Amino acid sequence: MSETVPAAAPAAPAPAAKAAAKKQKKGAGGSKARKPAGPSVTELITKAVSISKERKGLSLAALKKALAAGGYDVEKNNSRIKLGLKSLVTKGTLVQTKGTGASGSFRLSKK
């Protein structure tokens, strides 16, 4: 019996070491996030609004047209545009002159 117990004891640490190695590989591989090459959506939105000459602000439809003219895929990233607008309004970078949520007109704040 004493011969069987030592044989089982070295076998138990080996799977534990493999499991720890797998966890380390997953942690290291998962921490690397892919960074997009171009500017962020919020930067594109602020740039388009700042270029606009509209006194009461740039509407959502006009903003989408401006982004599409700049080469941004509006249909694919529609939800990102809306989220970016909402976040810029909550941060105070943009002021919503008309509408609620992501619809309406937006202009730069005076801050």
C-alpha cells in the first residue's frame, strides 16, 4: 500500500500545475484588448458638431450624414453613435437643444 500512495501523490500536483498554467494563459491572453485604429466615435461626433455652422445645433440626421461623408459606417454603428451622444451630453461636452435621448439637436457647450 505504501507503494501506491506515493505514486498517487505526484499525480495530484501535476493536474493542479496544469490547471494553474491554463489559468495564467487565459488571464494573459484575455487582458490584451484590441484597440481600433481610428479615432473614437465621441471624437468624431464632437468634431462634426464643432464644424457645423448651425446656430441651434446639429440634428441627429445631419450628424449621421456628416459622419457618413467622413467615411464612418453609420448603419453598422448606429447604436454606438447614440451611446456616444448620450455620454457626451451627460459629461457636459454637448448640450441638447431639442429632443430627448439621442434624438434632437446638439451643439457644443460653452464650457
